[in-house]
Amino acid sequence: MKFGDRIKERRTAQKMTLEQLAQATDSSKSYIWELENKNPPRPSAEKLSAIAKALDVTVDYLFGRDEQTLEQAEDKAFYRSYSGLPPETRRQLREMAKILGTKKPE
């Protein structure tokens, strides 16, 4: 899958419009459209990082440079967000994860 296809797939899966992704990444709607539809795209590192963050994946996932699954990319993006949280919030999330991990499936 190409870079632009991955952006579009993630954007539509999250029910984001071109305009919403553009706003989230401080880009123009036409710029996002070009990334999704032109080949080869030439985004800056700053824009790549912003797009990956807005779509809750990694830059590597968008480029398909490794064999990273979508789930693995989402986990890495979550950890990136988690790492930036205050210590008390991280502690609370760890406690919640323990509780959820011991819950029996219905």
C-alpha cells in the first residue's frame, strides 16, 4: 500500500475529512489531498510527524518501511502519547489496565 493510500485509509477510518486532518496538522486541505493522491509525496519531517500523530500511528507505518501492523503502529502511537502524560495520570492508567486485564470476557 502506498503512503497516500495509508493516510487516506486512516483518515477515513477515523471519520476525518481532509479539512479536519489539515486543521489538526496545521496544513492546507489541498496539501493533504496532494499527499493522498500524488506520487511521490515529499512532506517535511515536521508534517510527517504531525500527520502520524493526528492519525494515531507511526511515521514508519505511513511509509510502510517495516512490517508493522496497524495494531502495532497504534500501540506505538499510544505509548508516545502515554509517555508525555504527567506521572500521576500514567499511574492511574496502569491501574486501570490491571483492572481491565483481570476482567473476564463476557
